[in-house]
Amino acid sequence: MENTEKQPALGARIVTFANQKGGVGKSTSVVNIAASLGILGKKVLVVDVDPQGNTTSGFGINKKNIAATVYDVLIGRTDAHDAVMKTPFENLSVIAANISLAGAEFELVLADNREARLKKALEPLIPEYDYILIDCPPSLGILTINALVAAHGLVVPMQCEYYSLEGLTQLMTSVKQIKKRFNPELTLTGILVTMYNGRLNLSSQVMDELKKYYSTKIFSTAIHRNVKLSEAPSFGMPVYYYDKHSKGAELYHAVAGELIERI
Ligand code: ADP
Ligand code: MG
């Protein structure tokens, strides 16, 4: 008979960070939230699904020197387990990406089950982690679709700019389609305002508008501009390890705590 008192292992919550616009802070958010989750005692796997590999290099991994990347996993050449790389950061592992992934967009078009390849590949890893965070390229192509089909939750990092709301509406339309066709479980975990400047009138106007439509979905911590956040990647480390006392480290640490409450 089964031991009913034993708590079943919950397994990882998979959270995808997506926004089809580039330069909005997706990779910065993934790197720093992952680091903070690790410091908070969560076992974390980051999956870089952007051929630019900014998240990969943000953890100090040399993009030219990767035994197996997410590309090898997506085309079925490597088991996901074998692509996991340990990092020097607490509780934090990575499946890395580099420019080889650029070909996947094309190759996957003809593959079977092309939308659910990442989901399938990550399934055996779920029992081993508390959180799996996925970073996306700045498009709504097959790589982002794979990341959304694999996810339980979606975090949208966005800047408070005039066109951001239009982009958000477009993204949410795509999410609705993915939910309907491939992944009914997919939920908007939260919208993370990045590079916020409260002194700019436009920032606060867009923020007001955003609150009107997405009130409860907005992370209560907004990420302000902080130079340490832009310096840390060139040292190959998350900001918490680069300058623990910086504003950037403090804000992302708070967001990580909030993420744990949200999913
Ligand atoms: P994305 O992944 O959406 O393309 P990134 O995370 O790479 O965006 O951020 C774009 C650029 O802005 C990077 O050079 C990054 O270092 C910088 N950056 C991101 N967030 C901040 C911030 N809060 N303060 C200062 N610079 C930031
Ligand atoms: Mg990026």
C-alpha cells in the first residue's frame, strides 16, 4: 500500500519571461530573479531560449564553449539532463544558448510536435527543481511559442513607454491562442515594470493606464534604472553577487519573493 502520509513532490513551476519587444529587461530579469530564488533556497534551472544568449553570458558562461545547448535539446540530439550546466551561484543551473539556436526557428518548422518540443524535453527535469525560468528571444516565433507551451506561468517584463501597451495587447492575444490550442494551464503570473523612472511624466501615465487594465497582475515592486544592473553582466554575474547592496539587487530580490507568492 502506498504511504499516504508522504507529501508528494510538487515539482518545478515553469515560468516563461516573454515580450516580443527587445531591450525591455527580459534577460536581466531572468538572471537576477533566478539568482535571488537560489539565494532564497529554491532549486532553480534557467533555460535560455534566445540565440543571442544574453542570459547564458550573464551567468559567466562562455557561449563558444558549451558542450550541449538548448538547440541540441530542441532538435532531440541531447537529453535535457545532459545539457544542464552547474553555475558557481547558489542552487542555480542553466541550459545555455548560443547562436546555433538561430537555425532552430527554420528547422522546427518541419518537425513534428514542433510547439511542444521544449515542454517534452523539460518534463523529466520537473521533479528536480523548484523553479524553471525560461528566457525568450524578442519575437513571437516558434522559440517563444515553445517557451509558452512549456510554462505554467508567464511574466511579462515591460518598460513604461507609449507603445508598450499595444505590444502587451498583442502578446496577450497570442497567449490566449496558445492557451486554447496547446496549454490550457498557462496563466499570466505578472507584469514586471522595468527601467521605471517615476520622474518621467510618460512613465507614470503609462503606469496609470496599465493599472486600469491589469491591476492585480502588476508586481508591486517596479524595477528602476540602476547602473549596477547593466554592469553586472559584463562581469558574468547576477547583480546580487556583483553588488549585494545595490538598489538593483534589492529590487530584484523583492520581486523574487513576490514571484514565490504568485506561483
Ligand atoms: P531583453 O532581454 O528584453 O532584450 P535586457 O535584459 O537584455 O533586455 O536589457 C536590455 C539592456 O538594458 C541591457 O543592456 C541591460 O543591461 C540594460 N538594463 C536592463 N534593465 C536595466 C535596469 N533596470 N537599469 C539599467 N539597465 C538595465
Ligand atoms: Mg534578452
